Amino acid sequence: MFLSVCFSAQTRGFMDMINWQRLLAQRTVGMRASEIRDAFQLAERPDIISFAGGFPAPESFPVTELRQVMQRLMESEADVALQYGPTEGIYELRCLIAERMSREGILTKPEHVIITNGSQQALDLLFKILINPGEPVVYELPAYIGGINAAVNYEAKPVGVRQDEQGLDVGALEQYLAKQREQGAPLPKVLYIVPNFHNPTGVTLSLSRRERLVALARDYDFTIIEDNPYGDLRLEGTSLPHLKTFDTDGRVFYLGSFSKICIPGVRLGWLVADPVIIQKVCIAKQGSDLCTNSLGQKLVCEFAKSGLLDQHIGTLKSIYKRKRDLALAALTEYLPKEVRWTQPQGGFFIWITLPAHLDAKQLLPGLVAKEKTAYVPGGAFFVDGSGKNTIRLAFSQVSEDDMAEGIKRLGRYLDRMLHSVRPTRAEAFRSA
Ligand SMILES: Cc1ncc(COP(=O)(O)O)c(C=O)c1O
């Protein structure tokens, strides 16, 4: 594609054409805007009940508490909060995170922690230091789009391995790895996974698969990015050990985030890894933004130190449990019997599978226009182009009052579509 920019003839006196194809780096060719951004825009329309954005519940933001913490900060620690800070992050916050991680079974020292601008930046920096153009990175089918795009930006080649209701199918992964080895084909250096309350499916990786996955990483010498922004939002059942707790040689990189347990506006995440990786990421980060914002770090640090973070997580769990229960009850009541969905034990998402002949992307404009309701079509989360008959439903941001009504509208619309769009013989066979 030839990219050009035309400047106004009045301003420049002539038509000036820039050949961006020549000027832009080759790697920008593969860069893609996130396909779900369009769906997010719907979330901002007040007339739409939107299950699209995977955003925290706005009513949950701890505004009063944060205002008080900010006031105290400005009175006593403005010199640190308003200044540049170390690239690795403010030491006090690194200590606090190391302590939390150690409590969760990952023995962590502050030297193992780097604070980033959201866990998204940690993803970008990890792929920056790990990936050479054309190298395979393994993703679940489906996978978080931000995790896919972060590697594609460095010209990685995404490879998909299927997921079921117990998370990544580790047996299928082993088959893929064995085949690559047998054929002398390139083996992946990185596998990206969201083990708890997955984005987009809501499923959680089983205990036995966790252990087996880390053992496979050792056998086939690849690293694992364990991305866990939803882990603290368990709404029922017992927590499972992090993948990193099975890691004996430092090949699992753990990512955490304050976006879902505090506020996303603060843009704070963290990486736990061996000092050699922290050091490389730190150098990469210096070229990116010098340091993470000090004001946000001090704010979250004080919030956590005064016990408000744990208290807030408790409040969040009750908010999201109510929302999830409302959503699941409404799905049972209103969705046609041909449609299936997951039962998440935490997090923000429910994953819906339609009969194979329905294309969720094609159905969406009709749902918005006729029923004023929106979701994210699931196909965007599959690196192999499959999953057209799937939907991600985020229950986190929808108000309790709108939950049943939105799902009722979705059910009504899907029912109509099921009876008006006919499957081909092959599709009918696949759905059976
Ligand atoms: C699985 C997953 N990883 C990472 C992120 C990025 O989060 P952050 O706000 O910490 O950058 C998100 C955001 O929704 C996510 O769902």
C-alpha cells in the first residue's frame, strides 16, 4: 500500500507528496490497530448497553480514599512524588510488591521487580528483549490481543495452541513442540499465557496443567510470560499456585498490574524476573520512558501501605461477584439453547460460543442498531483466523440494573438470527 500525505495547496503553494513507504521502518508493515478498539467506542455511547470494554466498574473507583492519600502525599512527600524516579521503580513500592509476591509463593526480592507503565509496557519490553524477526511465539487460541500485538510489533510469528475449559491444552502444545523438534523446525522461545480468569474466555488453567507446562518449558527450553492482571479477583473457589512457583531456573516472567485491583488510570504494572532479565528490561525501558510515573507509584504505595488496597480488593470482589452472578443467571434465562458459555470463577469475562454458521462480527452491527447492545466479536482474539462464531462478554463495566436487560436483548437478537441465517451442510455438521 502506498501511503501519502497531501498538504493543503493554500498552505504550501503546491501539492507535496511524502512517500511514507520509503520512510517508515519495515516492521510497521505488520503492525495492526487492535480490532476491538471499534467495539470499545460503542462503550462510550450512553444509549448502548455495552459488554465490549474489559474495563473496571467505574463505580468501584476509591475516589475518596485516593483523594485523602494524595492530600497527605502533597503535604509530606511531594519532593519524591513529583520528581523523576529510578527506572526500576520507587524502591519502597518494589519492596511492597516483593512482599506480596513472596506471600503468594514466589520468593521475591526487590531486585527481582521492575515497575512499568501498566503490565502492557512490561509485555512490550519483554518482547523487545526476547524476539528476533520471524521467531515463533506461542499463544492460546484465543489470546489477549494486547499480548499478541506486543510481539507482532517486533515481527514475531504468532503460533496458536487450542484452549479448553481447563485452560491451555498442554497436551496439544507438547504435540506441536515434538513435531517442530522432529522436523528440525524452529522452536518457540516464548509462550504467552493468562492463567487466571483469562481474557477473553474467563477460564483458569488447571493445577496439573500448570506443573506440566513449566516442565515442558524446561524440556524444550522456552520462556513463559505469565500475565496475571485478574488473579486477585477470584470470586469463588481456591487460588491455584502461580506458574512461577514451579519455576526452578528463572524462565517464567510474572506480570502483575494495579489496573484491575486499584485503578487503570494510574498505569502501573510490574514484572518479576531474575536480575539478568530485570537489567535488560531496565535498559530497554530507559529508551522508552526513562522511568514510570513517580506520582502514581507513591499514590499506590501509600494506598497499599495503609491497608486500603486489600480492603479495596475485598470490595471489588463483592461488586464483581454480584455482576457475574446476574450475568450468568440472565444468560441461562435468555440465551437460546444452541448457545454455550463459560462459567468464570473470577475476573471480568464470559465467553460465548454460537453455532458454527453464525459470524459474531457480522451480527454485531445489527445488534447495535436494533437492540442497542454491544459485545466484542471473538475472532479478533485468534491468531489463526478461527473463532468467528465466538463472543467476549465483559460483565465488569455494565451496571447491575442493565445486566439482565442487555443479555435479554442479546438473547432475543440471537434467537432471531438463529432462525433467519441458515447453516451450510458443512457448518451444520460441525455444530452437531
Ligand atoms: C490479560 C491482560 N494483560 C495485560 C493487560 C494490560 O493491563 P495494564 O492496564 O496493566 O497495562 C490487560 C488489560 O486489559 C489484560 O487484560
